[in-house]
Amino acid sequence: MTNARLQQIVTLLYVHEKLVTSNGIKNKECDKLLELKERINRESNYYDSNDLIATSFNFLSKVIENWIQRNYNKNT
């Protein structure tokens, strides 16, 4: 991963998953990450011509989807 900002985001999500034990907090963060993903995808046509931005946002969307699948708790 050559993009330092994406690496920082992925590292933050990894550490958050390992250190935070509250399902309520994890669910709230899942909601916030879904909002971010929706915002990224809302105007995706703006950066379709820029491969670097498009692939970075695509990667980030996949990271968010994966993180939510592993951390969202429906019982809270």
C-alpha cells in the first residue's frame, strides 16, 4: 500500500477493532462508516476520469464493507 493516508485509515480501523470492546460503540462506528461510503459513492462520476482517486475510493469502500461485516452486532 503506497498511499500513506489509506494506510493510516486501515491501521486505525484495525486498532479500533482490536481495542474497542463495546458493541454499541462498534455499531455507531459502522453507521458512520456507512455514511462515509455513501458520500464517496454519491458523486462517483466526479472522479471517474482520475484512476488514482477512483481506485483509492474503491479500495476504501471494500475495506469499509469488510469492517462492517466483522464488527456490526445486530443484538445491540
